[in-house]
Amino acid sequence: MDWPDEESDPGPSVEEVAMLALQHRVRVFVFQFQEREPRYLLLRHRPLAEWPLGPVIGSVGHAEHLVDTVLREVTEETGLVRPTQLLELADPTKDLFGDVGLIEWPFAYEAASPGQPAEILPGPTVGEFAWMGFDEAFRSVEGRRDRDALVRLQLKLAG
């Protein structure tokens, strides 16, 4: 269920919000240019049967800034330590699962300068990874929001 639309529904009351547990996560599309074309890094976590291919995902720590979370999670899951550029892709998405509110922040992380391919050192929770062109990456991610973020990133990089 989506978070209520602020224009048509004032949302939960102060008392209801106090009862919610809010979790913030980042979803980070790592990319690099190879032969002038963006390539996207998709990961599958362990156990492989339970996770689809997707971006780097991680929880925001208490009092942690979003950019710090992005840098920490990308380093933990890929071994990459410094982005060429970091882009915020859209406003956060909000979902409500019972009494848990999930807010996800989409980002993009350029992994290497053109002509210097990024070397991935997968973290212990990563079961597999692959660099893909846009079409293959779009077909490989399952969620509508990840597809929307990928399209948004592709359009930013193209123009």
C-alpha cells in the first residue's frame, strides 16, 4: 500500500505516526561508461533463490546522512570507494506495511572515469553481479520503481 497522497489525504494522525516504525533505505544504481555507453551494475544477494537482480540496497543508520549511507553501502557490497559523481534520482518513495513505514531514496553512483573500468570486489552478502547495458538491465530488474529509476538515470546520462 502506498503512503497517502498528501494533496488528497492528510495521512496518518500524530498518534498513528507515533505508533509507526519508520525505516529509511537507499537504492543505488552503480554505473560506469564503457565505449561511451553507460553500463549498470546489478547485484543478487545470498541466498540467490530469494533475491532478484537489483541495485545496491542498504538501511540508513541512526543519525546517518543519506550520502554517507550510499558511500558505505556501495563500498560494503562492491568494494568501490569513491564515486566520480553521485546523483539523487528522485523524491523518496513511501510504503506502509502494517505498522512499518518504509522510505526509500534512489541514487546513482558513477563507479569509474571513462577508460578506467571499475573493479568489483563483492561483499559477503553478494551472491552474483553483472554489468549490463540499459536494455538488459531494464529487463532484469523486477520492481516498477527500480525500472523508473533506471529510466530516469538513462535519460540524465543521455542528455
